[in-house]
Amino acid sequence: METPQFIPGMAAICRHAAGFQLEHFGRIEQGQIADKGLNQLVSFVDVETEKILVSELGRLIPGSAFITEENTIEANREAEYVWIIDPLDGTTNFLHGLPAFSISVALMHRGEIIAGVVHVPVYQELFAAEKGKGSFLNDKPIQVSTATALSQSLLATGFPYYDFERSQDYLLVLGDFMRTTHGLRRIGSAAIDLAYTACGRFDGFFEYGLNAWDVAAGVLLVQEAGGKVTAFSENNEPVFGAEIIASNGAIHAEMHAVVAKYLL
């Protein structure tokens, strides 16, 4: 297997940014929290983490562009190299003192995701992948689970928090999976959900209403760990298409059938 080209630098930068987050974890006061929209919270930690990432990743690949959640730099999807960044995925968890939050960084080259890191600071777990070179957790190779049927699976999802147009249909999906799987988990960070699917803790993950920065790194993690990632519909795609199904591959068709039954 080839030596990863981008991961060492990305990992070091994410760990540096995580140190800043841990300094402030559990210490944010109500007056330091802003609301970008319905149930979309942000703090100075999100913004400052993003500034750290943008500055250091920009030096890693001079001339590279960015797509970021907090818009601290103008978005540009057309450059040769584009960083897709969620500085703090799971902000609500972070602000309530829950340790399930992460940093997600993906590198896109000419429209293709070629490297991704999801770092979970409190647990000191760094998930990383490069195109064609496999997925890793703290430098050890990982693979998706071996579950062969939906009835053997544990799934992850997220709840709608600002787009409630399809919420009733979503509840029908949840009800179906409650009856046909080992259970559902809602951690509150799509990046962590995808990382956990890549290493086999979850057998699958699905959600709608997400942004590219939520999923770009995690999509590559799952694919390089041997899994499968699609959108709900054939004419859509999972990174920029705001809908995603990720799985170990073996249960993908069963998962998709349930989601499609209610949401397509």
C-alpha cells in the first residue's frame, strides 16, 4: 500500500485545532453563543477553529481554495485543490458539554475527494483516508462491518433540526428501521457517524439536509474502508446532494429500499 501523501500534514493540523477546542470545552457561557438560524448554533470556538484550519491548510497546499461552514473565507469550488471544512461538527453537543463533536477536513482535487480526516478530540481518535490507500484509525487500518443483513445491523442517523418539510416521512423511516434492525443511534455529528460506519461500529448511516462539510471526509472514509455511499435517488450524489446513505455495502440495498419507500 502506498504511503499517504496528505494525511500526515492534515492530521497534525487537525490535532492542533483540537487542542484549542479542548481548552474551551465545558467553559462556554450563554452569552458567547450565537444563532445562525433555527437551531443552528455557533460560538467563537467554531469560528476560531476554522481560522486555524484555513491558515494552516492553506500553507500545506499553496493556492488551494476552501468551502467552509463558518464562511471565514470566500468559498471557491472551482480551484484545482479545494479544502472542505467543518471546524466543529456537533456544535450543539459541544456547547452542552457532550463529548461527541469532531473536526472534519476533506481535500478535493478537480472535483474528486482524495483525502479526508475526522478527528474526535475528547476521545483522541483520528480517522483518516486517502483515495486508493485505505482508511485508518490512529494509523491502524480499519474496515466496515461484516453484517450481511439489515436484521443484524446497528444504524446511525440524524434528526431534522431546521428542515422539517419531510419530518413525518422521516419518522416512518425510523419506525421501519426500529422494527427491522438492532436499533438506531443519533450521536449528533454526521462526521462521527460516517467514521464509525467506516470502522464497523455502525453498519450504516442515513440522513438528509446535510452540507458538503458535514460528510465529505466521512464519505471517503467509508469508501476506502470497503463500504458503499450513495444518495437517496440515482440522479443525486452524496457529498453536495444533501442526502446520504452509507453502509458496509452488504446491507445497502435493504437500507436504500426502506429509505426510498418513504422519502422518494
